[in-house]
Amino acid sequence: MLDICSHTAGDLSLQFNCSKSHCMMVGKAAAVKLQNVYLGYTHILWSQTIKYLGVHIASGKSLCFDVKSMKSSFYVGLACNSIFANANGLDEVALL
């Protein structure tokens, strides 16, 4: 299938960025060691977790999403906004 994708992309003058591509196994056979996968002549790495749009997707027996990093960055931004909103009249050094 990857050979067909690579060939079709070449016909359409498109390129895959293999450095940003990863393979991940989900299901009963997630712990099985699989052979290397190639897109064209470039090796695609197998990963246990993949970050996509800020969400970490983990391999395993079932599909698992980890949103802890998104939630923590949201709360950090919320806390900073709260501090800045209540810091009227402070000079820059004190605010920093």
C-alpha cells in the first residue's frame, strides 16, 4: 500500500516527509516486533506514542489519548492571564 501511495504521490508531484511520519501498532498484536516499513526508499520509524495536534496518542491493546500536556499548558496560560489582569499599576520589573 505504501508503494502505491508513493507512486501516486510521485505522479501528482507530491512528496511525503518521512522524517515526520511514524508507524504505530494498536490492537492485540501491539507488543509484536514488526519489520521495518519503507515509503519509497526511506525507513519509517515505529513509535510507542505519537503527538498529533497537541494530543499524545499511545499504542497498546486499545487506542489511548493523553491530553495532560494540553490541559497543563491551558492552566498555565489561564494563571498567567489572571496575574496580568490583576497586576495593574505594577512596574515591569515587579511584573516579571
